Amino acid sequence: MNEDYDVVIAGAGPAGGQCARDLATRGYDVVVLETEGEDEFPKQSNKSTAGTFPSMMASFGIPDDVVQQYTDSVVLESPNDWYVQEQPGAVLDFAKFKRFLVEDSREEGAAYRFDARATAPIVEDGEPVGVRYNGDEAVYADIVIDATGPAAPLAKQLDVSDLERENHAIGIEYELEGIDIDHPDFADLTDAMMLRLDHDTAPGGYSWIFHTGGDTAKVGVCYIQNESHRQYGKDNFSIDDYLTHWIDNDPRFENATRIEGRQHRGSAHIQPPGQIHTDRFMAIGDTVPTVDPLWGEGIHTCMKSGRAAAVAADSCLKHGDVEPTAEHLEVYDTLWHRDVAPNVQSRLLMTHLLYLASNDRYDKLMNDLNRLDDDTLAKANKGSWRAITKLLGVRDLSLVGRVLRERQRWSSAPA
């Protein structure tokens, strides 16, 4: 078995799989270490709602057969109102999608080792030169990439990861059948992806219904244990309890039942990125806070981070005399801030404003969105301060103060 590669990647998620695709296509020797066994993959890591948009599908050549349902609109709900924006999307079968990335990158020449849990970087002369896995097994490479997600065993030991506990978002999702998709008291969710802002359902976060065809949908909740969660949360409620509470009390789920074996759990960090690379090493996907902070879309951003890392690796490896030092891998940092998460600070501000607003303010937001043109939300979503200002008023000054205090508390919390 080959033990010396151009690149070793820990983790076969969207970021790791796409990075392997791009590197193998360029002709590099790349190996991916994946904790799960191949026969079950990705049973344990099938954690994403997998809502995405045509730009991702087209940019990365994703086939139709991994799509559960194409959608026509995005719906935002508050406790008493809603807003509908026509926007094409796709709800993927996340397991099929991950297997496609493995199969496609293998066809291009990437090697995979399943049942291979990465535990530590191999460091020589102060630089990572490989990965230790399964205790005493090792693989060596010119460049090491950590795509393991928040666990980040390589990034943490190289002092690259700085994921803070206070910024940890957790989520759970069931796939249900028997849902009243077009209930008269709510917006029509046929061929739609819906996000609900309601502290009774998800204090400090949001919940969702993603239509997957007929009377089926992915239904879940996600939150951070922030000020709103402490203010509105129910005593002794777990994330599972909040989802059960919503299903038990929302009339759309009156006749709904869970689809056996279709339950997903996931987590991510909502915070600014810190250091994301060093000598011979890059952290990609959710090993860095890569998930979109505002609406939780993570597939596209993870794929883009994997591609950015592949470009950075190629910029060194294609020249035999260019060492992959931190300086020479700096292009990854540049591409990450330009392509993966542009305007990250303004988007994080909007995220905190949303999470910490009251239910009454959510109703007012829906009213404002229905009054303003559709471009306002799109521009605010991209971090435009002018658009964000349109959605704020004098009544929000105290909320902005709360956000600034919360962000200060988060930034000073121990990791």
C-alpha cells in the first residue's frame, strides 16, 4: 500500500470529497482517510438537511440522481406571518451525494481508506508531514488537509482550529410523511424550502420544513445556546424535545409519522474564522466555521472551501521547487475570504440580530419583507449594509446593543 502521497485529506464529507475530486483531476496522488466503514458510509455522518441551489449543482457537476426534490421557492415564517421568494433550489439525498463524491473522485484516481480514523498529524522539524490514524498507522504527504468537521483532530493539535463552545450550533432533523404541505393557516410549502423564526420552536435559532415530494418533508430545528436560548428556552428541554414539541403542536404535522431510519443530527460553529492554514496544512469545510451563518446552508460553502484548498495545493505542487509553506499556501486564505465567505462580518451581524430578536420583531420582519422589493433580502443576505439598514429601525437600537454585548461575550469565552 502506498504510504507517500502529494496530499492526504482526513474526512470524506463535501469539502474533503470535492478537494479530492479537484486534486485527482489535476493528476495528483491524493488519499482520503474516512472514519466510517465503506459498506455503511455515510450512515454515521449523514447529518445534513442538504438544501442547496442551482449554482452549486452547476459549479460542481452534481448529477440529478442525488436530488430528492427540486424546489421553486424559499419561505420565511415568523410565529404569525410569512414571506415567499421565488428561488429555485434542490433538496439532496445527502448520503447519495456523499457517495457520489467518493465514486467520482475515485474514477479520477483518488485513493480512499475507510475505517481509518485520523488521530494526529505527524510532525517533523516543526512541520506536518503526514497523518497518524487508527493508533499506529501512518500515511505521509507533502500537504495535509483536515476536513473532519468540528472534531478537527489535526487542526487542533497544530493550533489552527479555534472553534469556541459558545458558538456551537446543534441541530436535529426527522424525515416525515403524512404532512399537510398546503395547510390553510400557513404558506403553501409545495416545492419549497421553509425556514421558521420562532423562539417557541427553536429559541436562539430556527426550524425548517424542506419539501421532498408528495406529503413528505425534512423537518428539523437548530439553535445556539445564546442569550435568546437562555431567555426563551424551556427548562430541561433537549434539542430532541424541541423538535417533538413542534411536531406535536403544529397542525401541519397532525397526521404525520416519522420515516424509519431517516433521522439526522449535525453541528457547526457560527463565528468568524481564525487561522485556517499553516506550513503544509489547510483546514477546510466545517473544520473551519464554513457553514453559512445566516441560513445554515453548508454544502455549497464546504465545496467551495475544498476547491479553494485544491487550488492552493496545486499552486505549490505544480512547481517542483515551491515548498508548501504557510506563505505559499496563503492563496487559500485569500480565496476563502473572497469566494467561500465574503462579507463574513456583516453576515455574522445579521445572524446575531436574527437569533436575538423577539417573536414580535420576527413578525415585523415578515411585514417589512413583503413591503420591500425582493432584492432587499437578497442584498442583505450578501452582506450589503445599505440593505441591512433598510430592515432596521429606531426600535432596533436596543437589539443592536444586545448583539454587540453578546458578540463580546462570545469572543471572550474560553474555547
